[in-house]
Amino acid sequence: MTAALTQPPPHIDLAITGMTCAACAARIEKVLNRLPGVTASVNFATESARVAVASPESAPIVPDTLIKAVEKAGYGAHLKTALSRDDEKRQHVEAYEREWRRFLIAAALTAPFLAQMIGMATGRHDLLPLWLQFALATPVQFWIGQRFYTGAWHSLRGGGANMDVLVALGTTMAYGYSAVVMVWSLPHHVYFEASATVITLVLLGKLLEMRARARASSAIEDLMRLQPKTATVERNGERVEVNVADIQPGTVFIVRPGESVAVDGDVLDGESSVDESLLTGESLPSAKRAGARVYAGTLNQQGMLRCAATGVGQHTALAAIVRLVEDAQGSKAPIQRLADVIAGIFVPVVVGIAALTWLAWWLIGGDITAATINAVAVLVIACPCALGLATPTAIMVGSGIGARAGVLIRNAQALETAGNIDTLVVDKTGTLTEGKPVVTDVIPVGDARRDDVLTTAAALEQGSKHPLAQAVVTHAREAGLALESVSGFESLSGKGAQARIGEARVTLGSPAFAAELGLALPGAETAALQRSGKTVIFVARAGRVLGVIGIADQLRASTPAAVRELIALGIAPIMLTGDNALTAETIAREAGITQWQAGMLPQDKAGRVQQLRAEHRKPGMVGDGVNDAPALAAADVSFAIGAGADVAIQTADITLMRNDLMSVADAIRLSRATLRKIKQNLFFAFFYNALGIPLAALGLLNPVIAGAAMAMSSVSVVGNALLLKRWKPLNTALINRR
């Protein structure tokens, strides 16, 4: 876990209230994007707006300007903050309970109409007296149904039209027609039962939709619940319990067995095992002792740990994961564009079709009753909600379960793109291998001593965080060697490093760098080390080679299985490494990779990725180091190992919390599963409206059936997205036993 994950997002998030369908979201998005320097994306499923502001300094856009623009369009908005999450949850619960009470009243008033509808099926329309039908339908229409009139008014006043317009217009036509027939004693049937039943069914559909959407967005709440509310800290030599919000960086806190870690910190003393699976997806507990890092929300299993806080509040790894999940859930996938365009014009088109239906039935058939009822059916069966929920609900569920599996997806575009790649470029060190290399051989040249080789190399490498450098420094310190100070240090990317120790220039690097400098290495020893799959570095002082060092980095146990899984997914793995050809060949052979290139500089890796794109391939890139950043940026979609360098994670589209190539396969499988759900939802939404509206216009559906179908359409879309929760990450242990 790195600091790169803890940077706050550079945008403004608004919570939107009053939206009832995708047309509302389209309207708000259009209004916000009219503001100068504003790029907004409104998500109906999450009831939020993400606003990127690039306005000139002379006329800055402030949150109040955005909120006023939303309010002018007929909706409500407020800044979305961490402090408001509990308030928003409480408001959602209160809104659900309020709508549930209204539905129960509507259902009670509508229940007698069941007898009326049974009678209609047998050819009788007068089982209930007209005055009783009127008395039952009126409160449903104007009291229970007031929300539709209010929503329609706000929408129309703001210059748009939403689902409320359709429901209000359709039910008012049925109710008004029936009232005219009753008052004037006309020889026509009344349809009070249609208006009341449609409103009741739509309310039921909204209740079910609210519950399903809450389940779809539960991932963030699940993550937030991981962090305890209180913690035990040391103050003035005593241990006291305080609110987590009161902990500051540097505060010493205690984690007892069975407790969750309150904030990010460094272990000062104590030993234990910590379950980090809910953050990383890794099933095995992580051993912790002095110097190790612990993260908020993880579970301490055995011993007691005494820690110093390093990340608190919005600067914990858990908070960063929550932000990434929110970012992904609030973003839009490219596949959603067509649905957004249709949602923006949906309601006016449906009203036009309803008007044409009424005119056609009246002019051709001469039956004003049939004309009215069929027009009402058209209005109430049309559902823009299904279009608006099709993509974001699947994104919400997919990104949430990905976070629980240790796959953090930056945005919806990355989630969509990951499923379409056909080539995966992989780095070697830290990606295919453990990333914890150890020195295995130190071979002096001429009269140089072994300690001379090792101390010179360690002096040069002591300031580097590269795994190979750390291996050299660790080996020297374990041997009890004192490291000299260096001056004029210069890192040569992809080659090595050079500096001065005293007056002598010292150089370290790859055999290729030695050849470039005209330095002769011991050929037999160097070749033997490379054939055994070891990385070789030379050490020179004052232009004379002191010796060579062999470093081995063990292949991850899961790498061969992960490569097999990628190939089974139809993805061709290509290994690019800065190491020598012999070492690269050995690692590639053990991993099961047939395509590889050695001696690659960072710019070479990026160039190879661009070449793949020029060949009309769809390359992804996975890496963990600074030298991987250019290639990560060049790929269609990039994956960064979570324990890698900050710059790699900042560049990547998807961060893998588990240091395992199998996580890449998991990310691709999750992407494809999510894409399948999106396509299924979009097909259903388009098919439902394309079939339902013509059937209603042709008189083949009565308003009650149309209302029921409309109520269930959005629920079915959300329910289908929730099936994604069945997705499970691959079991590495089982795969390794193939």
C-alpha cells in the first residue's frame, strides 16, 4: 500500500435529490455542462454528480454555483462529504419508510378495485358503484400521486421531461376521462381502477428499486464498517479509549487480539498475524512485527501490537480504497453513451407517440374510449429508468466486489476496457517474480577481495529502493560490512548507477552497460550465472572491474497458473524486462511465456506497447516499478501491483492490492462478467421499450398491465446486475494443483 492511494480526488462531488429516472440525470448533466469550464457526469443509480472544473481564475466556479444550477433545473443538490454519509444513509432509510407507508395506503385504497377488474374480465363493469370508485381513486390520484405531479412540474419548469410527466399525464387522462363520464352520465365505461392501480404499481416498483439499488451500492458501506469507531491510545503513560477521529499522526495506539486496526500505522513492538483479506483479497494472514505497516480496518488475530499512527482520517489506505470505489461507481462507461442520448429525448418522443395513438384510434376507429385508454397505456408502459440503470448498477456491483477481492478499478472506462484486451505486457521483477531478490554469488576479479566488491556495490545502492539494490545492501549489512558514503550519485535508467567514493569513480550495472563502457567481465562466470536464471551486475572502481554479483529472484508460485489462466482467457502474455537474455529466457520458460524481450529500457517498453497498438492489438500492461510507468501510460489499460512504486499506481487504471499476477486474470474476468451484465441490461431495456410501446399503441395492453410492466422493468435490470455478486476471484491454491 502506498501514499499514492491516499491523495484526495481533484473534483467536486454533489449528492443529487429529486431524480426519478434517467431523463432527470440527463437534464441535470446538460444544465451543469452549460456552465463555463465545467464537465459534469450525473449518475442516476448513485444519485450523484461528479464535476470537473477548469474555469478561468477571473470567473471561478464554486460549489454554490453548481448547486444553484441544479436547483434551478428543479432538483436538489448538496456537497458530498465523508461527514454526510451517515446523514444520507439515514435520509434514504427515512425516504424508504415514508414511501412504504404511502404504498400501504395506496394498496388498501386500490384493493377493492380487484373485484372491479375481475368483473371486467367477465364483461361486467359495474360491480362497484361509480361514487365508490371515485371516492377510492381520488386520494390515490391526488394525495398518494402528488409526488408525480410535483416531479413533473419541477421537470417541466426546468425545461425537461421525466418519468413523472408520463405517469402524471397517463393517470390523469384515465382519471379525468372517468370523472367526465361519471359527472355527465355518459354511456361509456370508467377507468378509475386503471389510474389508481397504475400509481400503486409504480410506487411498488420504486420501493423494490430503492431496495435493489441499496444492495447494489452496499460495497462502500461494507468497506466503511471495517474501521472501528474507537481505539486505545497511550496518553501520559496511560491507555485510554478515544474516538478514531481524534487520533493524529504520531499517536501511539494499541491493537489487542481480535480487534480491528483503527488507523494506518507502523508497528513499534509486539508480534501478531493480521488478516488483511478484506483490503487485499489475500486469504493468508500477514505476519507483523516491529517495523511492519498495519492498515485501518484489518483484523488483528493473536498477539498485541503497539503502533504509531501514520495515516488517519481521509489519509488511510481504507479511505483511499473507498474513494477509488466511489470514483468508479460515479463514472460512466463508454458503452453507456447511447443509452444517455436516448434517455435525453425519451419522454418527449413517448408523449408524441401517445398523442399519435390517441389521434389514430379516434380518427380511424371513432372510439374515444379506446383512443384514451391506449394512449394511457403508451404513457405508462414507457420506462426510461431501465435505460438509466442498465450500466451504472452493473458498474456499482462490479467495482464493489472487485474492491473486496483486492482489485481497485479507477473508473468505469477501465473496467470496460480491461475485458477487451487481447495482449498483456508484463514486467519480470516483482510481477512474475517475488520481487524480493537475494544475493547468491559474489565473484571477485583479479586481486580484488569479495568484501571489496560487496561494500562498493552496497555503497552505491544504499539510496535506491529498487529490489535488486535492496538485496545488495541487505547482504552487505548481514555480512557486517560498513558502508562508505558516496557523492555525485547518478542513476542511469535501465543501465546502472555511478558515483564517487572519495576521489575514485565507482560504477555498477548490467553486463550490457559494462560492454558499453568497454569493461571486460569474467565471461565464463557471468555466462554461468545468467544460464541459471540469475541477474548479474558488475562493480567497477576507477575504471577497473572489481567483480560481478549474482542475484536470484524466485518466480512466484502462482505465476505459471496465472499465465495458463490468461492464455485460457484468450490473452497473449509478453514479458519485457531490462534483464539479460539468458535470465529472461529462464524466467519466461518457467512461467510458460513464449514471447519475451530482454535488455529493454523504460522507453523501449513503452515503444513496444505502442507498436502493439499500431498492429491493431489491444494491449494491457502490468508492472510495479518506476521504469514501468511509461509503458503503463501507453497501454489501453494498465495494472499496477499494489506494493509497487507510487508512480506506477498513479499511472495505472487498475491497482492490484495482492502481489500476484492471478489478480490480473481476476480483473479481466470481472470486467468481462460486468460487461455481460451491462449488455444484458441494455438489451432488455431497449427490447422492453421497443416491444412494449408498440403493443400498447396497438391496443394489445391495458393500462394496468402496462403499469405493472413499467414498475418491474427497472427492478429486473437492477436485479440482473445484483447477480454479479455471485462472481468469485480465482482460488490460487486450487489452480496450482492442476
